[in-house]
Amino acid sequence: MRGAPEGRFRVLIAERNPLVVAALGEMIKNDARFELVASVQSGEAFLTAVAEPNFDLAVLGWKLSDMNGAEVLEELRQRSLHARIVIFSNDHDIAILKQCVRLGVQGYCYQFDDPAILFDTLVAVAHGRICIPYLDVSKINDTPLSRLTTRERELLAVLADGWTNLQIAARTGISENTVKYHLKNLYDKLEVRNRAMAVALYATEKSRGPQANS
């Protein structure tokens, strides 16, 4: 990607919060290294912009008006679209950072970081480098499901298939109370409170593909 006239890098902002957009836009306009070309609030608008790019790099908020950052990044992959992206997250969740790295983002910073960190990240990404907070890359594919035993994975799979406690007990030859005990341990390991949350987590992890469960 080429830089903007006068050596400035053209920036697109994708963020649903107008206050964040206004603050970011003002900072970018006051930095001679960058030129703000546009802002969008929805994932679909961002994908359209990437398909016909007039920018060098994008600042992508984690939650847009119609989808989250993971969904946007997955759509980019599905459509074979490419862009230099810095995730601008307001959620200090290491799982989100890991997910973004797995999905190929080049930059990542938090909304509560010093603005200088954002601009250093933008410069690095604009020059083709990767700039993310410290992360133990050996654990990049760690997910809640990766911590389960084979038996626990099987139990979660039948929960997702709609099996009741009684059906699980009958088909495995254990008591219903034992099933409840195993389920409690499963929920604790997944850090969820109930069956619905466990199944939702399972569906989310499975939708990310094999790399999420390796």
C-alpha cells in the first residue's frame, strides 16, 4: 500500500461510538504523519471500504453497530480481502487479543492506553510490522475448550446435541447425580454458570475452526 500525499498515511476509522470517532479523528488530524480519510460505524460498511480501499491502514473498534471485530476479521478472510488493521479495544480481555492474533491482525491497542501508544502502533503497522501488547505466543491457541479432557469434550458435545441429564446417564451407565457432578466440574473449567452458557461457548469455539481447538 502506498502512503498518502506528502508522505502521510491515510487512516480509516471503523467504530460505532461517535465520541470515540470524534476524539480519534481529532488526534489523527493533528498528527502530521496521518490523514483521516473516512469513518464508518458498521462492519458491512468497513468491508465495502476494504473491497475498494482508499486508505493505508484502519483503526477497527472491537464492537461495531452490526458485528464484532472477530466477525469482521472472519468476513475479511472469507472474502479474501486484505487490509492493515489496528484493533482499538475497550475490553482488557486477553482472550480477545489472542483471537485477534489468530485472525491475523497486525496491530492491537486499548482505548485507555496513552495516545502515543496508538500512534506508535499505527506507524509500525503502516510500515508493515506487527505491533501488539506482550503475549505468550506459545499459548496463542489456548481456549477454554483446549483445557478439557477428551471425556469432557464428549460431554460438552452431547450437551450441544440437546441431550438431557437423564439421557446422558442412561447412555453412559452412570447415575444422574454423577452426571450433575461432571457437569459442575465442566462448567467450572469453562468458567460458565449453566448449560446454555457452556453450549454457547462450544458453538463459538467450533465456529472459529480447527485452530481454535488445537
